[in-house]
Amino acid sequence: MSDGWRTRPGERQAFVPGRRPVEEALKAGRARKIVWAGDAKGLHSLLEMARQQGVPVEETTVQELDRLSRGARHQGIGAVVEPYRLLTLSELLEGIPPGEVPLLVAAGLEDPRNLGALIRSAHAAGAHGLILPSRRAAPLTPAVEKAAAGALAYLPVAQVPGIPQALQELKKKGLWVVGADPQARLLYWDLDLTLPVVLVVGSEGKGLPRLVKERCDFLAAIPMAGPVGSLNASVAGALFLFEARRQRRA
């Protein structure tokens, strides 16, 4: 088995570490083999779930799990899963019913745990897809899968050559582009997020690149009560997405 993760659509063999991600992989029908350390405790229910589904179970060492997990915490178990196919922008849009938004864009998010947390929040808030750049961003590694806690099995992800160009295409489709910017005067809860919107968050520390800002129809800030100037991307994205969900339920 290859332990590599490729970033081009359809080319990666994936390994998912951790109990919750393994459980979600089994529920989603993605698991092809379960690998576990024989001395790990509390794994009976997961192993039994795998056996009931006819998924092969292989006992191994902690050292081998460490290698396969590439530094991510595995809790004594992992799964070889069906390759996660990254979509093109056109494919992502084709899979979304008319008016079913928001979409989320991560513009250069480089920390894998932050990206995984953002994926988890996006799924929980009802986002209909995530758009990532093909360069200068965290790839979908085992650490991302672990931090996403299984949500990657359910959230469609598209990869694009450039975020500014993708935003321009989305605007042509009638979507409004909203960027999270701590320097903006407009506050995020003052936006009408019932409209068909695309929410854009930037990288840790750097925020949104200039060209991305220029493609945004609106820039909005999250008001901060203390001296810290900004939140990390996963928290900012979650606040925007759950505000959109709240407005749509009002």
C-alpha cells in the first residue's frame, strides 16, 4: 500500500487515522481496509462494524500506524479509504441544486488542522461545498482528515488553479462573494446572507490576498471585544456560515 497522498483528482490513495474518522468512513462506505494496533483498547465496536460490512481488518504495530498517519494522532486505528476525488469547479456547481448555497472558499489556508476544523464547521453549518486552490494551501493529508473528524466524507471539495479566477466564474453564475476581513467596516451579521453567497476566508496571519479582495462584492469583519485583532480561519469561517444558517432559518 502506498502511503502517499496526491493532490490531483482521482490520483490519491488515502489513509484516515483516528476513531471518529474511521467510524465516519465506515458509515459513508469509503473504508476499504481497517488497520489497528493489537494492544489498543476500546476498538471492539469499530472492528465489529467493519467485519459486519465485510471490510478487511488487519492487525499491525503502533510504529506502522505512526508511519501511515504521518504524524496525525491515530488512537490505535486507521482506515485505508476509497480515494477522495477532488472536483473541478464546474462539477461542484453541477452537484448543487439551484439556490442551495453557501459555498465556502479557503484562500491559501496552510495549516492542516485549521483546514480540517474548517471542513468540520462547513459540514456542520450546511455549506454545500468547499473550494481550495491547487497551490500554496494545505493538501488533504491524514492530519486534515483527523481534524475534520469524518466530515470530509460528506463535504464536496473542488480544487481550482486560482481563487481570483474561480470567484469571477462564480460571480458570472449569479453568486455574491463575501470576504472575511478584520479591517472591514461592515459587520458580518449586517449582511444579507440569505442571498446566494460564496464566503471566502484567508490564510492564518495574512488574511485575504489582494486579488481575492478585489473580486469580493463585500468585505465584512467579525467584531472583537478584546485586543486580539483576528480569529483563525476555521473560527471565522464557522461564524460566517452559522450566521448564514441562522438567517435562512429566521
